[in-house]
Amino acid sequence: MKLSDSVKSISYLKAHASELFREISDEHKTLIITQNGEAKVIVQDLELYEQTQDSLALLKILAQSSKSKREGNYKTTGQTFKTIRSRIKNL
């Protein structure tokens, strides 16, 4: 998808809203909406937005994990299973 095909003015959006929404939804597209020639808003297919949010959440988890490992704030698998077995035994 070419970026130039994804940029529309707000007046174009107003005039062709239902057509654009159908296209965005059917083709899982993202549009950049401009106002006075300046990019202002993104209009995105809901499914694509949800996938993006899921990806960001996973990246945050990976970043937190890397930080914890660098800081030495983690347990090995052996330590974790030892803790679990101990908790089960004490039930």
C-alpha cells in the first residue's frame, strides 16, 4: 500500500465517509486524514487496531522482561518450580 493512497483530506472524508469506511473495513486499511494540508488523524480498521494493540502489549512485556533480567530481578525455572512445589506442599 502506497502512503500517498492512504492520505485523504477531511473534506474528502466528509463527502465519502460510508465508502471509505467500507473500504477501510473490507481491506483492513489505515487512512491518514489531513486538515489544512497537515496530518491530523488516523482512521483504522478495528481488527487491525486490535492487532496493533496486542503487538504493543507483547513488546512491553518483552521490554519489561529484558529490564528485569538486566537488573537480576528474576528466578530461574528451577527456583520457580521449587517455590510452586513448596506452596503445594503447604496447602
